[in-house]
Amino acid sequence: MGESKREQSLPRKGGGFTVAASPFNAVKFDLAIILFVGVLLLIVHGSLSANSLVQLAVLFLYGVGAMLWLLMRTRKIVKQLESEQSLTEGGDE
């Protein structure tokens, strides 16, 4: 109770909330970029073509391409984690 209000409001080093690094951080970054580019594409897709079918096709192809990219990246990381885990488990015996 000896601390003043000013001392109580100062941040303290060593304590706090931390988040462990994730092997999926690269996928999260890719997703952020894909969403950003997707929003930009959604904004400008009207000026790409006057044909609404072409506009729909562009958005559809972008969505499918983004989905496949994220699936490939995620599968690659999962396979890498599984192989590391199997090496770790195999080395303990």
C-alpha cells in the first residue's frame, strides 16, 4: 500500500502476457496478405470488366487460388511437424 498511483500505473518488466511462437505464423501472414489483396480486388473488380460473369470468374479464381495456396502451406508445415515429432519419438527408444 506504500506505492503511489503513479508507481502502480507504470509498466513492469518481466511480467505480462506473452504468446509462444507458432509454426503457423507464416500461414497467418499469408492469410493477411491474401485478405488485403482480396479486398483490393473486390474494390476494383468492377473496373476490370463490364461483364459481370468475368468479374465473378476473377473473384472465384482468386478465391480458389488463395485456398489452394493456404492448403499447400498448411500441409507442408503439418508434415514437417509430424516428421520432427516422429524423429523425436524414435530417438527416445
